[in-house]
Amino acid sequence: MQRQRTLRNEISCVGVGLHSGKDVRLELKPGDVDSGIIFLRTDLPARPKIHATAANVAATLRATTLEEDGAKVFTIEHLMSALNACGIDNCLIEINAEEPPVLNGNSIDFFKMIQAAGIAQQDKERKIIRVEKIYRVDGEEGKRFIMALPYDGFRVSFVSVNPHPLIGIQYADFEITEEIYEREIAPARTIAYEKEIAALQSMGLGLGGTLENVIVYNDTGWRNKLIYPDELVRHKILDVIGDIRLAGILNCHIVAVASGHALNTQLAKKIYLGTRN
């Protein structure tokens, strides 16, 4: 029997939101048995809670947004990815803004925070969702899709398709364990095309982005040094791991082509609704 897992101790960090550019303090705390992942907005008078489930996905423009009873939190995918990779069932996340800190634009700092806080087993069996049939979501006339297949474990295969000749088609396939995630996925940063940055910022997006937390490319090359030659597709896998956690703790093989937050969370919702008792 696998038991539920939470943090052994509290841990916190501060930074700025990737899209909002606002200062934020985030605290990760142990969660009660069967509570799941919960965001608590300490900056709002009623201190509302937002449960990190697929049913609460409200928007997916450049990030995943959750909303419950009028309270929102967005760009949750990097933190959710680290929690998923570490096998955390229950965690209370106290946050004094609408968006977690971007930190280095990946999930390695969140991963290290969880490891530093320690992981404690709880006195109840964990709820693993074992995918027993194929779930699939398609987009853009079949040019994009994401699917979940039965699998004994958790694996993600991703094909990234980018028309820019600098990037092109990238493919990566990983069995997701804590060790592989820390070494091969967690350091991969989010990405931006330099010509799109001004337009994004005019929409109120990317206001906290810098060359320290975003890999930027233009028509001649990369503005900063890559950690991996295929850093883009690895970050796509990072996002999938975070978005799909909204369905629960899964045993499955995720296969995706050019998927983003919209398709990721649609698949999470499909699995979430299709496997509830």
C-alpha cells in the first residue's frame, strides 16, 4: 500500500510573478489527509481557498488559471509540476498575490524547496488514478493533440513543433521519477519569441519576465545560453506534468504533439470526470 504524502515542514520563498510582475510571498505547508493541493489567498479579506483540481480551471492563456468562488490564482503549472514529480498528495499553499513567483522560470527551485522541507508519509492510502482506457483531446484540425494511455507508472512523450528554423521539431520522452525530473526536466525554462514580447506586455502578460527566467530567441539566435539543446520541449513536458496533476495522481503514459495549457487541462478535466466514483 502506498500512503499519502505531504511536507514534513513549512517552507517559503519570495519573488515576482512572471505575468503580473508583482511581488509575492509563497509558503508551502503540510496538508491534511485527503485535502489535496490547496491555494489560500492570504491577501484577500476572506482568505479564500482554491482547490487545485481540473474542475476549477478558468483560463489557459499563456498559463493555467484556477478560480473558485470568485478567487483566482494563475501560472500555477511550474509549482504543480514540482509537487507532482515529488509525489505530494496534500499541501496547503499560502500566497499573498494572484500568481506564484517565477523564480528561475522553471520548477527546480520549487522542487528543491519541497526536498528541503522534507516529505512525510500520512496514515491513509493514497488515491492513484490508474488510467485504464485511452483519453484524447485534439485541437486545430488534428495538428495538435494530447492523450493518456494505460501504463504502469508515469511517462510523458512530447513532440514540439515550432515553425522557427532555430527550433523546428523537438522530441523528448521521459519516465517521470524524482531523480529524472530533477536532472532532466526541472531546470528547463519557459520560452519567448522576442518579437512577441511587446505585444504580450501590452496585454498585461510577461511583466516579470527577464533574461534570467525566460529563454528568448529572435530571428538570428538565442539571447541567452541554453541549459539543454532541446530546452523548449523539456519545458513543455514540465508544463504537462503540472497541468495533468489537476486530474490527480496518475498512472499513465501521456503522449502529446504541440500541446499547450488549453489541451493539457482539457485532458486533465476529461480524466478527472471520467475516473471519479
